[in-house]
Amino acid sequence: LSVNTEYLTKVLNFFISRNPRIVIKELHLGSGVVTELPPEIGEFTELEVLALAGNKLKTLPPAIGKLRKLEQLYVGYNKLETLPREIYFLEKLTTLFINDNPLPTLPGQIGNLKSLEMFYYSGNKESKRDLPRELLDREREERLIITVKEREKQQRRR
């Protein structure tokens, strides 16, 4: 089963147009069915949890930056090659799981996520020492938990 963007857009628009008083705070779209997240996701401004783990996403739409109340974002086990810079507008984000994606590097702006308490980054191309200084400083101050499986250690065992 695969969910194409057109179908997902229709589903999201259905919820948007149904009743403006309906508030959706959590949205879970996992299990490998989502290949692209449509920009309509930005209309769900009350979202606090967005779980997209285990899909086939290569990117996230810039509209994700409109989710100003988002506290938890789970996008591990996808095919993300980049993160939109709008992700750094998510000032309430406390949890970010971006593990097991082919992300070549992380922009330094990820350190601007001042509310971040849990950052899970294992299985990507960088090692912990390659992470932006802002994140490492906050971990040393015990204000952030970072989980990164060091690739060098994995390669030495082989």
C-alpha cells in the first residue's frame, strides 16, 4: 500500500474543511505509506505531535514551519536528504527523532531549537563530534539528551 500525495492532500483537506472547531493535536502517519508530505500539513496549526517515522519521505515541506505548537517530531527511518530551514521556526519543539536517514550534514541552525530536550540522530552520516556546537554545549549543560551511534565504532567492529 502506498499513499500518494494527491490522496494524502485530499484526506488532509477533508479534515481542514470539515469543521474548523475540530482540533487535531496528534497526527501519526507511519508504516511506510507516505512518500511526500503535502504543504497542507501547515494548516494543522494546533499539532503538538507529528509522527512520520518509517515512511519514504525525501524532504519535508517548508509549510512545516507553520506548526508553531509542535512539540514532538518523529521522522526517523525515512529517506530524508535535507531538512527545510523552516524547521528552525518550531520554537516549542522538545523532541526530534531524525535517526536513520541519509542526511549528509546538519545545518548549525538546529542549535536554534532552544526548547529541544531529546535529539535522536543515530544511523545518519555524521558522528556526534560533527554535530553543531550549540547542541553539544547544551548537552554538556545537561539541558539536552543527544543519542548518536558513532559510525566509527561500528566500522571498527567489522
